[in-house]
Amino acid sequence: MSYLLKILFGCGCIVAVCIQCEDTKNQEDVSLKKQSSEQSIGVKSKSKLSPTPKDTITIPEKIKKITPSNVVSFLTDYGKSHQQTKVAFTTPYGTIVIQLFKDTPLHRANFIYLVKQGYFNTTYFHRVVSNFIIQAGRSDNASSQKQRYAIGHNYRIPNEIKHKHFYGSISGAKYYRDNDDHKSDPFEFFIFLGPKTATSHLDGNYTVFGKVIQGMDVATKISKLAKDAREWPLKNVTIKATLLP
């Protein structure tokens, strides 16, 4: 083979090797791009399926959300499997123990349900009126609103008006608009502290579903706290609710 042919043959080999290397590189680039795309989709999917803990409210998976259409059946079934009737509310001023009435089963079941969900632990005694009532179940914390939405923010409890108000009675708060049936707000309640003469507008309009059996002195102390124009205590009255045997 002549010297010129040898040079031409050598150049041809070099070109062939370069082309093969470029093809291999292109295949690797395509593979890496495809892999990168798949990983990106996977991260997005995981993000959608597994939101961050701060955006998630822990509700037992087997307990479905309460809605206006299932509220009666849900609370009826829940009440049958949860027979507790006593709850202790620990506050910075002492403990209030309440007894729930069995003849108001929907309100009792709802109250037990909220206690077991830990809802009241995110709220305060947010309204205090000396010689009248103290009301609880609300707060300015975002966590309270998140739990309301997780549990079921738009259901109401059908009235179970059977008892008149008395010193230490527990009643469900309610909305006044479009509520001719006197349905109770499921998240708020009040303890009555006033004289019998102050019950005329309460009896027959609010469901009494329990009573204080211990700690009326604590309730009275809370009712006399300094408050703002909304009757909200100047210092938040925190709550820790516990079921008792």
C-alpha cells in the first residue's frame, strides 16, 4: 500500500470513530434528558399526593367528613360507638368538668367527636359576659379554621330543644340568619351563668345538652376577666379538652 493510501485509510478510521462517539454521546444525552423529565414528573406527583405536614390536618381515615346531608346519620352512628358523657376543660384559671346529656344524642356525639379530634385545644373561651355566659370554640388561629374545614365547616346540628337553661347549663351556639329551625353551630358552645330571669330569650331557642358538674367557680372567674369591645378576653383563655371515664 502506497504512503498516500495509508494516510487516507488512517483519516477514514479517525472520522468513523468520531462519528460513533458522537452517536453514543447523542444517545446518552437523550437518555439523560428523558430520565430528568421522568424524575421531574415524579417529584410533582409525589408533591400532589403528599402535601407538607403544615398544610395537612390529621383526621382519622376511617371517619368521613361531616356534611349537611350526612350529619344525622354520622352523629347517630358515632354516638352509638362512643358513649362517653364527661369532658374536662383545663384552662389557665382551673378546670371545668361537664356532663353531657344522653337525651340530646346528636349534640353529645358531636361534642365527643370534636374532643377526640383535638379541635377545642386550638380554641379559646372567646366571649365573656359577667353574670350571663362564657362562650368557647373559636380562635384567631389559622389551625382552628383548617380543622373546621377538615371536619366539615358547613354542617349544622338539628335542634334537640328539651331543657330550659339554668345556672351551669351547656348550650350550643347558633347562627341567626336563615335558621328558623334553631340548628346549633357544631363548633361553639356557652355556659350559662346568669340568673333565671335572663333565660327568656334563650329557652326554646338554643339546645341545652349538658351541665357543669365541677368548676363553676372557674367559669365565674373567667366571666369577670377584662375584655375588649367584642367581649373577647384581653388575655386569651386557652383550653385543653380531655375525655373522662
